[in-house]
Amino acid sequence: MTRPPQPCYAGFMKKISLTGIKPTGLLHIGNYFGAIKPALELAKEYDARYFIADYHALNLIKDPKTLARYTREVAAGWLAAGLNPDELVFYRQSSVPETFELTTMLMAFTSKGLMNRAHAYKAAVQANLEKGEDPDAGINMGLYTYPVLMAADILLFDPDVVPVGRDQVQHVEMAQDIAQVINFNYKQDCLKVPQAVVQESVAVVPGLDGRKMSKSYGNAIPLFAPEQDLHKLIKRIVTNSQALEEPKDPDSSQIFQLYKLFASEEELLALAARFRNGGMGWGEAKEELFRVMNRELTPLRERFNAFIADPVRLDAILAQGAEKARLIARKTIARLRKATGIDR
Ligand code: ADP
Ligand code: TRP
């Protein structure tokens, strides 16, 4: 009896989850509810590999102090949110040089046409055309080849699932394509083909102006804003001109949408009733939102500040994670060097 060919990657008992966050700005409430919290939830069931995608950020952030600061803040942010570095592999992308060796290998199997179809690149070209500029103005090769680096981040660690926001699904599909081309070429499962998971239950968190909260729209509430700043930002939430006594629709108010993320069931019902009954002005609703937000964010902010104040501890955690990550990464590279014929 012939046995089916075994994949080259090891079979792990637990399934593996991997994701990364780019340190391109301050973490905001949308990142917390849309990415960090669901990923930490998954880590209870999966072997998790979570990292800070600092080389991805370099495409955008050219000031060294800013890049270093954002990187530390994203690391401290994950830890403050409850990531336990003893239970999962937590590292900086730049600490795993095998990523860049794999990127070179993947380049040889990635068609230029695939990169031409990437949303982020297409959006940048479109923006240039609309401004009447050269289509490639300001576009660096890092942005153009971004999906290959991201595929290397993923394929290096054999994940089964990659939790991401909807905008990143195309990138994960590109990683699948590239892995399949390689497996087909070498007639063996050299690389595990991962699945993107989008947490459908996680609603898009609205920003101050009601659009999706995003650092690029200037409408974000930073996750670790000091209490006074948080209060000021909440007061800036855009509302309509309904008078105090008028009944208000909770579902169309971003105050209420944000409240949902922080309030208990009881508090939620109570505020919805007060909205519908009329008699509560927007100012008061904002104060109530501030109260529940600050209640949940205060312990997070304190843990965050403690990590930021202790860079030696933060670096030690990341160094320990890098060691663990490299052990895994070296194995993937060894099997690919063999499969490709680079190593005999
Ligand atoms: P930004 O839009 O601020 O640049 P990123 O694109 O860096 O945010 O997002 C990092 C992660 O946070 C992604 O997984 C993304 O889906 C998630 N995320 C960002 N903004 C929101 C939001 N408003 N609601 C839900 N998830 C979000
Ligand atoms: N591109 C992702 C983003 O912008 C970040 C990222 C980089 C990532 N490498 C990854 C996400 C690998 C998941 C897996 O949000």
C-alpha cells in the first residue's frame, strides 16, 4: 500500500494562528477591537505567532525616531492588551532575518502581474493619476512588492489561519497563490497554504466623524490616550443638530456604537432607552461614553505606560520571542533550501 506523500512541514497538535501589525501610528480603538482583541481570543485555542511588522512600516515611516517609537508602542500595546509572551511567539519581523531569505525565494515564483493587481499599489497609482502625476510617483519597490514580504511573514511560520481585516484578505490570497506555485513546482507540500479569517462579528469601529476609524482619516481615538485627552476627543465626536428633548436613534449614532464596545448589557439597554425617550442631550451622552471607556481603558493605559517606562523589559520580551521565532523560521528555510536545490 502506498502512503500519500507527507507534507514537509511538521504536523503540530494545535493549529497555528499568525498575524502582524504595522507600526505606522498610534494604536487606536479600531485596531484594538478589530485586530488585537480577536487575535488574543484566537490565541486561547491556537498556537499563536504574533509580530510587529516593522519592515513593512519602513515603506512609509522614514524618520528613525518615529519608527522606533511606533514599534515600541505597538509591542507595549499588545502586551498591555493581555498578550502573554510565555504562551505564544511574539517578535519583531526585523529580528527574523529568515523572512528576507524567504522573500527572495518567493520573488522567483511571483509574477509581476500578480503585484500589479494588489489593491494598495493600485490605489496609489489611481491617486497619482487623479492628481495628474506620473502613475508611479512616490511609489517605492517596498510598496510594490509588499505582498511578497507579507507572504514570507506568513509562509515562514506554517499558520493554518491568518486573522486580518477585510482589506488584507487579498494579501493572504496572494500568499496562498505563491505557496501553491512553489508546491506545484517541487511536487511536494513545501509550504502550508493558510486561510485568512475575517472576524465577521467584529463591526467596523466608527471614528469621531462617523467614518471607519483610521489613522489616515484623522478621526481616531488612540487606545492609550491620557484621560484628559480621551475626554477632549470624545467631546469632539460629531453629532447632528437634534435638540436635547428630541428622541434620538441609538443605531445611527457613533456615540452609541462606541458605547456598545465598552458598556455592560444593562448599561446598553438603559442608554438606548434614554436615547429613544428624548430628554438627553449629546453632551450628556458623551459624558456617559467617556465614563465607560475610561473605566475599561484605564488599566490598559497603566500597563502600557509601565511597559513604555521599562524598555529593558520590553526588549527582553521581544528578544525571547525572536529566539523562539527563529527556531521555527530556520526549519522552514532549511527545507526550502533543500527543495530548491540551493542546498544539496
Ligand atoms: P488604520 O486604518 O488606522 O491605518 P490599519 O490598517 O493599520 O489601521 O489596521 C490594523 C488592524 O486593525 C487591521 O487588522 C484592521 O482591520 C484593524 N482595524 C483598523 N481600523 C479598524 C476599525 N475602524 N474597525 C475595526 N478594525 C479596524
Ligand atoms: N499588511 C498587514 C496590515 O497592513 C500587516 C501585516 C504584515 C500582516 N505582515 C502580515 C498581517 C502577515 C497578517 C500576516 O494590516
